[in-house]
Amino acid sequence: MSAKRAVAVLLSGRGSNMVALAEAAARPDYPARIVTVLSDKADAPGLSRARALGLPAGVVARAQHPSKPAFEAALDAELRAAGAEFICLAGFMRLLSAAFLAGWHDRVLNIHPSLLPAFKGLSAQAQALAAGVRIAGCTVHIVRPEMDAGPIIAQAAVPVLADDSLDRLEARILAAEHRLYPRALALFCQGRVRLTDGRARVDAPTPAPTALYNPPAD
Ligand code: GAR
């Protein structure tokens, strides 16, 4: 197969999506390799998880830079030094500016724990519970400067159960995230995601035309 694409992962916390991407990338037939894992938080657990997987990991802390442009310039320099072609945001809890994104045009992906455009921002799973929706999920999209916005590459839907706690719903969505993100990144790295009129067209098998019913249909 053709060479693996060089992908950087940015995170701020736990790093479970980074691990899912790294495990996929370790497969010989996967079309991406992780060239660096960077965090804006020195104490992010995801950094030690990355190092335990043998991945280069580093910190670019906002507090160590006098301004957002200076912070983003340092981040940009680290990403380019690592040879990254694409960036995966994986629980990276900062908005990247239009200026930063212009240097990575259509080359930054994000995962968000809702069926966008519903429930943008923090605590999307809690927002879903509070809204009383019966179906929740997660989305991988190309990043635009606005929060949790941009062309959608892939989504997964999960039911919200009647007695769901926030923990249980988060865990169900997170399990879907761990399958969805590696799948979406693979399609992206294989050049099977094309942008037209602000929407992503994805060259992938057609799913079975079935619905997820909640409550279940008869
Ligand atoms: C994930 O649920 C991800 O979807 C979410 O943060 C969590 C990070 O978990 N991202 C956002 O809410 C972005 N708006 P992880 O560090 O274990 O991958």
C-alpha cells in the first residue's frame, strides 16, 4: 500500500481517543502513523499514555506564551517540526483561530460527543440528557474556527436509555468514538473525503438503510 500519512494528535486530558487512533495506526495496513502527541496541559494523562505507547509526546502550554497568537505559533512550529501532514483533535479543549487553521487548510479533524450540529461545546452528553433526546452519538468533522463546526465526515448514533446516568451515557458514546475516529481518519488519509460546497463527500460503503428506533419499533 502507499505510504502512511503523518498525523499529529492534540489533547488536553485523558487521551482515550488518542489511544484508539494509535492502536489503529500500529496496524501495518492503516493509512496513518502518529508522529507526535501534543498537549496544552502539562499534566494531561494522555501524555503519559502516549509515551507508554512509544509515541513522541510534548507540551505547548498556553500559560508559557504571552498571547494566543504566540501560543499557536509555538504549536504550529512543533507540529511542523514533527512533520505532521494532518492534525487530529482528541479532547483538545481550545478553539484554534482562523489564522492557525489557515496554515492547515482542511487538514484538521475533531471528534465531538454529540450528533452535531446538536449540543456543541462543553458537556455535550449532559446537554443531551438534559434535552431528553432518545438518540445521542458522536461526530468526526473537519475543523472550522467556530466551535464544534465544520464539514461532517462520520457519525455514530447510540440510544439514550431511560435510566441512564451521565457516566453510562458518556461511556456508551465514548465506545462509539473509539471506533468512529480511526475509521474516519482512515477514510480521510486515503483521500476518500472530498469537500464540495462546504460539505464532505465520503467515498465509503453505503450503510444498511435501517433506522435506530428508541423506544424500539415493533
Ligand atoms: C471525548 O469525549 C471527545 O469527544 C470530547 O472530549 C473527550 C475527550 O476524551 N471532545 C469534545 O468535547 C470537543 N468539543 P479523551 O481525552 O479520552 O479522548
